[in-house]
Amino acid sequence: MVLSDETLSAARERLVTIPDDATLLDAAGRLSAGIDLIAVCNSANTLVGVISKTDVVSHISVGGEISGTAASSVMSRDLVVCRAKDSVEKISKLLRDRGLKNLPIVDDSGRPVGLLTARDMLRSLLLNAEYDEAQLIDYVKGVGYR
């Protein structure tokens, strides 16, 4: 099962990007209650890194400045991404195996198009299980079969 249109729409709305020459203060200002991860893009709008709330707090906790610090110096460059055409199961496994809460969706050119959350994936897996259960019940009852 692939990501639903509803999940993709929510992921698109959740995506926040900044240019790779932005400051950490710019990034911190874009983080909010519903935004835990920011995509950092180069001039071609290709994803080159991500900044999480944890990255910002870690930098500040060691006495780092945020107003003059380049966001690119703090961002995570070891990117883990998915594509909209990836299966829910594959994405869920990736989140689980890597211990991630958020996962950028990129297009075939590496441009970010959305941001998935672990909650999105749990919801998708639950809906998939409910659909499978309904299909099995219909099969057992002989509904739609002759």
C-alpha cells in the first residue's frame, strides 16, 4: 500500500524549508509546535540537510551562538528520505529501524515535497489493517464472489 492522498497532503503542508545560507536563528524561528524538522535546500532546491529541534537545543547547550551561526554548520547531512511512491510498510520500517520521528519525502530530483511523521505512518498502517480485515471478512462471507 502506498501513501494516501490525505497523508501526502498533510506531509506537504508540514514541510518547512530554508536555504543552506540561512542562519541557525532563521531555522529556530521556523520551528514550532507542529514543526520538528526543517529541510535545508541548496540553490537548486535540492535537499542537502535537515535541522531538528534537538540540533538547535544541542548547539545552544554547549554555548553556541544562533544568530551568527550558519544553519548548514549544524544541520544533519546524513539524510534518510523516502519517496511518495514508496510503500507504507517500507517507510514504517525505515522510521522504526532508524529510530526517526520525521522523514522528508523527496521527488526524483532530490527536492523535498513533504515531511512525514511517525504518527502519519501509524495512522496509515492502522487504516491498511482495517482495510485488510474488511477484505477478509468479505471473502469469508462470499461477498462479491460467485
